[in-house]
Amino acid sequence: TTTELTDLVKFWTGWEILPRSLSVKVVTGRYPTASTCFEALRVPGHYKDYASFKTDVLASISSCQTGFGLV
């Protein structure tokens, strides 16, 4: 949805405006994380199906409403 895409960009970059470039890194970990200073999304490589990936991404991006600097 539009709201999910906006939240993804905000989670990924810290802003609701797209930067010139974005990066994705496959890492070892439990959940997707973001480095907003470097506009890098870190996605764990353990996902075997889209449904579990989507669930974790939606859980992660929902934290953009209360994340760093917004508490």
C-alpha cells in the first residue's frame, strides 16, 4: 500500500523523501534493520518464503512511528 511504501522509505532513510540512491545488504540477523545515515537496508538472508519475509518487513517498518528520535 502507499502507507507501507512511505513507512518503508522512512524506516530505510529516516525521511519520507527518496534520496538519490539506496542500498540493500544481505546480512546475518533475525530481522530487517536500517542504517539511516548511509541509507542502507540490511536484510537477513535466512528467509525461505515471501510470507515470512513480508511479515518481518511490516513489523520492522511499523517501528518507524516510534523509532529513533520519535519517542
